[in-house]
Amino acid sequence: AVNVGREWAPGVTNIATPGLVIIPGEDPFLAADLARRTAERCRAQVADLDGLGHWWALQDPARGAQLLTRFWNSVG
């Protein structure tokens, strides 16, 4: 996606399934405040990953797996 906000924003409020927005604290490509607002708009949970960057799943796979497993278990 080139213009993610413009391309995806109109449909965000229509998301009906449970969601999780992952916010790595050291991600230079992610605007954390925008990610939090987007999570709020689509009623998604937010998970902060302090100390990890854009490639959080490779940086700490165990922590990422734990985070995702906890979310999946919470939604059934």
C-alpha cells in the first residue's frame, strides 16, 4: 500500500471481528499515536512491544508468539 491511511481509513470503522494492533516501541516506520487511534476506531486491542522494532517477530519470536497466543485465546 502506498497511501495506507487514505486507502484503508474508510473501511476501518466497519471491521467487526476482534483485532489486535501491535505497536513496537522502536519501529521507525510506525506512528504509534496513529496506530492507537486506528485501534480505537475499529475497537481493537493494543499491545505495546517495548524495545522491539519493525521486525519484532524476528527480533523476539517467543515474545511475539506469546502475545499472539494470548490474543487468540482471549477471542476464543
